[in-house]
Amino acid sequence: MASSAVVTANQLIIMAELKLFRTWSSRFSLRVVWALDLKGIQYDTIFEDLSNKSSLLLQYNPVYKKVPVLVHNGKPLLESLVILEYIDETWKQTPLLPEDPSERAMARFWAKFGDDKVLPSIWNVFIKQGKDQEEAIVTAQENLGCVERQLTGKKFFNGETIGLVDLAFGWLANLLSVFEEVCGVTLIDLEKFPLLLEWIQNFADAPIIKESWPPRDKLITKYQALHEVYTSKEAPK
Amino acid sequence: MAEETVKLLGYWASPFALRVKWALKLKGIQYQYVEEDLPNKSPMLLQYNPVHKKVPVLVHDDKPLAESLIILEYIDEVWKQNPLLPIDPYERAKARFWAKFAEDKCGPAVMAAFSKKGEEKEKAAKEARENLKTLESGLEGKRFFGGETIGFVDIAAGWIGCWAQMTGEIIGIKLIDAETMPLLDAWFKDFLEVPFIKECMPPQDKLLEHNREFHKILTAAST
């Protein structure tokens, strides 16, 4: 956790009780880790085993029973993008969202597009085979094309510094290559997605961000096992 | 003059466009309304929302915004009167959570019950009722999600009551009832009686007929 940001006495009081429930690999939990670390906020981490959820997790998130859950002074915050907005409103240093309302709306739009369209379409490529997979690749690349265009003239989606949309798309910087390796498909190539590839490099290597990546070999093992489950269910085409 | 700077592209039967109409009405914002003929989307709509090509689109000072819940937050940030979201960050987070829950779990479940047949329909209806029961817990015993007055979640989820009622009539399965969800049932009724909410609603008989036709098309298409 970063300690380089200057913390005021008031912030120390607000930080008093801050706990993050997460797993080692959860891409949504990682967004919250980054947001807290970028703002220099101290917190306790509780690692959950999702096959054996703690009673605390079930108590804090009875609706979804999922991570991440951020508990601030006993009050649970749920849903990673909602948590990010809460963090940004509570701790004003290193803002994640711009000030201008229309720019904020655009940031929310692209974060939502990432979760609603990009992520599921890439997951589809990962779990499907044959002709279904070919169709899934077309859809995924169309969605990635929309994202690529958002990087025109910018280092990060937020401009010169990392913001909400960068954190929302963060999983692209580590998980995408894991998916590509496990299922043997290259989705993002230099010809079609030069800006996205550059963003991936910049984001993956950024201070604070790079300190939290889960171990790649462990991710490969995890997703290899998942891939086998999904592709063995499919009838051969 | 003010009317020219705010434009809403919508469709009369779209619950998502309705949300934006409600928010604009609540805040007393003048705007120009453009009715889209959805089977024949206008070049303007395609230009303003190239990613999703859907309504609603709010255009403010020539800047187009899409996705109704995001438009609601924008409206709330630009026009401060009659706020939709509370001031306290934790209360705001709760509101965003329940709006998202209604959006991700309740709306689609009602739509699934509406568009499927036989066993799939029964299963979808059961899921819709369960999710609506969960939504009820978000009320925390209050009259509206916003407390004594309409707020963000009320506007985000309010359409579901009306559509769930119509769906129930069309498919013959009740999705909301006073017995199992007394608070939610009371909330939907109270919500639909609020004057500015009522004023923006499309004519009920026309909407029911429209949805009956839509149901026929969807269930003919599904195997």
C-alpha cells in the first residue's frame, strides 16, 4: 500500500475503519485496491475463499454474496464501480473522475460499456469453440474498436493521469493476455489496436498499479482449468 | 432559448426515455422532444449514439449523452434543484446500488417473463418475483426510495411497476402482489399517483395494446 501521499488528520479519522473483502484474482476487487492505493488510503484486506464464503461477507452482501465489499466504519459498499464513485466522493485527492459533468457522463458511459459489452464479448471468445468462437471474435473486436478510438490523442482514458475508466478497463492489461494464451486466440494485435496495446503497456507499468498484479502463472493455471470445464461441455462442431 | 439547448430523443413506449422525461419534469427543465420511429432510426440518432443506436439520448449544448441512468446523474449534476441523489456519499452509494440492481436484475427478469413461453416463462416469472422481493428490502420501510420524496432509485425503478403490471395481465402471472410484497406494491401505487410522474406516462390503453402486440411478436419468434 502506498504511503507516499500526504494524509491529513481529518483523513486519518475517516480512514479509521476501512476493510476490503476481496480474492487474490478478482478483477473487480483489483479496481478498488488501485483506487485506494492511488489515493494513499490505508485499509485492512480480508481475502475470501469463494467456495467457503465467510459469514461476514454474507452479512455485508446478502444480495449478491460477492466481492469486492468495502466496509467503511461498519457500512458496506458494494459493486466495484459504485465503490469507486464512493471513494472518489469521500477522499478528494487524486480524483478519478473529471469535474465537468459531460466528461463525467462520458467516463461513466465507457466504464459501463466495458462491463456490459467488452468483458462479456471477450469471455465469449474464451469459452466458445469453432464457428461460435469465430462469431464471438468478430463481436469482441468490434467492441474493442470502439474502445480503441477513445484513446486517440490520450495516454490514458482519463488523459495524462489514470482515472475511473482506466481502472474499469484495468483487467484488459493482465487478463486479456491470459485468456489469449489459454484459448490460443489473439484478439488485440498491433495492426488493429495500436493505441490499446500502448495503453496496456502504460497502465501495466504505472506506479501503484504495477504493485498489485496477481501472479500471472497462478492466473494461467486458474483459467486453464476453467477453459477445460467450458470447452468439454461443448459438442464438437 | 433554454428549450433549444436541451433536446431529448425518445420513443413514446420506451421506459428508459420515460425516466429522463421524469427527471426533466421534476427539475422544471425546458427541452425539445424528438420522437424517434424506432424501426427507422433517424440519421440524427445514429450520429448521436453510434455505439448503441438507442434511445434515450439527451443532447445538451450540442453534446449527446446516452444510457438513461447516466443521463439522470448528468441532469442531477447540472441542474441542482429538486436533487435526485442524496448528499451523503454512503446514501448515494446505496442509491446507485439499488438503481443498478433494478436495472440488472428486475427489469430483465420482467422482460424475460414477458418474452418467453411455457416452462421458461414460469421460471423467468419466479426469478422476477424473487428479485422484486429483494428490491423491496431496498425501500427500508420508507414510502419512496428517496425518503418522503421521489429520488434517483424511484425514477430508475418506477417503470418496472407499471410494466410488471402490464406483463402480468398479458402473460397471466402476477409479478407483484400486495400479499408477498406489500411495501413494494404500496410503493408502485404511490409512485404512479405522483402528479408529475402521472403527467409524463404514455396513455395506458395505448401502451397495453402496444405491449400485447410486442408480446405476440416475441413469443412467436422464441422456440
